Amino acid sequence: MAEKTIKQKILNDPVYGFIDMPVGLNMEIVEHPWFQRLRHIRQLGLTFMVYPGAIHTRFQHTIGAYHLIKQAVAEIRSKGWDISREEEEALGSAILLHDIGHGPFSHALEFSLLEGISHEVISQAIMHTLNKKFDGKLDLAIRIFQNKYRRKFLHQLISSQLDVDRLDYLKRDSFFSGVSEGVIGTERIIKMLDVRNDKLVIEAKGIYSIEKFLIARRLMYWQVYLHKTVLVAEQMLIQIIRRARQLILSGRKVFVTPALGYFMTHRLTPGEFVSAKVVSGKKTAIDLFNEIDDNDILTCVKVWQSSDDRVLSQLCTMLMERRLLKIEMQRGPFGAKAVQKKRKEVAAKMKMSNEEAAYFVFTETATNNAYNRDDERINILYKNGKLQDIAEASDMLNLSVLSKNVVKYFFCYPKE
């Protein structure tokens, strides 16, 4: 009997054009309901409140990163480095699953629904669960993802300071937000990839593309990811979840979708989450997590506008109508006395307690650095075989500035 041929599917991506979709195991991953959930998780949280076009999803980003890793594998092979078909498939699986643990609105609500549990921890828990469903076929992908595989450069393609994750999200986020400062030479960077001493390196003629990449990353953080209006919108959503949880835990009846309701009433440790223990009916915490997306949060926020709790209803109405809190940003911390004074003023004006006013008056911080010199470095490869860190190789950039951890403090309160 003739062997059945697998028909290759293509996807028309607005960033890269036609790209080949996965086949075999990786298509099984894409078609799994937990992966399809990423269609309903916005890549940039509430950034669309500033940049209306930024409504793209984790699904789009992940497929884009998969496309880039296929290109990177082809380029590295063309330079004489052997990457087996098994390793290539595992790389594809790992990059497809690298963001599977993101919850509603991506980073905006990280640590709000599952306190103290990062999306990386959740992603690995989901990977292990899927691995059981796929009879151990993800073993190698998980080892590469966790950097436990002998060929370390494969992990760098997935997670490093120059991985395909960053290459895709910078280009994609720039495209959808319309912020041209984020445009990078993705194709050229991939063409410049090579391997030395089991580490990814960049050929010297690609140094200017790397400089542009680092500058673009820094600009995108302050202009898009940490834009002050984005920050205040996301902080308001965090305050909404805090207030709703407080009301629920105090015994008040608050509308909530079933899966979301579990996490509003249960505080899990990372160990409890990953244990795959049945917690509701026949479902584990991982099962319930994969039932939650942006729609759950938006539905609740819309309903909570009519809550009999003034704090919750007002926060939700303000967010839905885009009547956001005022935000001030500065280099140093805001004085505690100034914050308390403003809180008392707001409490008096809104006729509520200081504790309630704290949901409208608060301070937080935002942190950014474009290049971490303590992490795996971006090495430039010269024709004579010499390797040099981009921090030393660049004659244009002040890497001490780009690698500096910049912390900005912000103060939110109602507008007059």
C-alpha cells in the first residue's frame, strides 16, 4: 500500500506573508484546544487602548516564532552544522509551547490570577501534561526548553537574548502597533546566525543589525510595552481583579465565569498547580487554567459595571469607557506622605474609606533593560575566528546604557 502523503498547509501571515504550517506532531499541538486558546489571548494586553491596531494574539506570535525557527534551522544547516529531523521537530514543539502558559491579557494579569506563579512555570506544567497525552513525544522538546539537552545552542534559539521569540514579537508588535521604531532586520539576523563552541554567534557583518535590534527593543519597551497609559490601564485591571477577589472571599455574591471562579477563590502554590491533582469535578487546575482567556475577564468586567460594590463598579466603568486614572512617572520613589495625602483627598471626595480609596490611589514601578550582560551574551564572530561580546564589539552603542536596569516609578490617582 502506498504511503499516505501529508499535505502541507500554509497560513497567510500579515508580517511574513505565506508561511508553512507544522505537520505531524507539531500540527497535533496546534490543533489541540489548549493551543487554540491562544487565539483568544491578546499579545499586548491592554495596549490597544493606546495603539488601536495592537489586538493581535499569542497564537499569531507563536506561529510566527515557529516560522522563524524553521528558517534558523535551515540557515545553521547550510553552514555545515547537523541538526537532526528529531531535533528540528523538538525545536518546533518547544517554540510552539513556549507561551502556552500565558493567561488572560498576557503579562497584564501575570501573578494576579495565580499569585507567585509565572507563565514560564505554567508553560512547563502544560508541556508535561501534554507530553503524557502524546505518549512521551515531547521528551526532547522539554529537555531543550529546560536547557537540559547536550546541544546548548538549540536552547538559545528558544530562549536567549537573541531568540526567535524576541525576533518575532519585536517585528510583529511594531507592525500591529504602527510604531516603526521596532522594525528590525529579522531576515538578515537569521542569515548571520552561526554556531561556535556550542553557542549561537552572529557573523561580524551582521553587527549593525544587532545594534538596531537592541535599540529597537529598548525603544519598544518605553514607547509600547511600558507606555504610561498602557501601564495605568493594566494597573486598573489588576485593581479590578483584586477587588472582585476580596469581595468573593468575604462572602459577597459576585458574578464570575466557572473556571475563573476557581482561581478567584483558591490560592495555589506552584507545586499545587503543577501536581495535576483533580480539583473540580474531573478537572485539574491545569485544565481549568486552559479554559480561561481574555473573554472571561472582559465578560466579568462588563457585568461588574453594575455591581452593588461602588469600588468594583466604578473601576470597571472607568476602564470600559476609557476614563483612566491620571499617572505621573519619575526616576525615584514617590513620598509616602504625598500618597497618603492624595488617598485621603480622594476618599473624602468620593465618600469612601481610605482602604477603598487605595484601589484608586497607588504607586508601582516599571523596569526595563535592553541587554543583560550577566546573561548569555550576544557574541560576534569575526573572519579570523575571534569571538567578541556585542558590548565590546559595537563602536556605536553605549552598551553600559542599554544594559543598565532602568526603574521608573509611577503614581496613579483619579483625575480632577
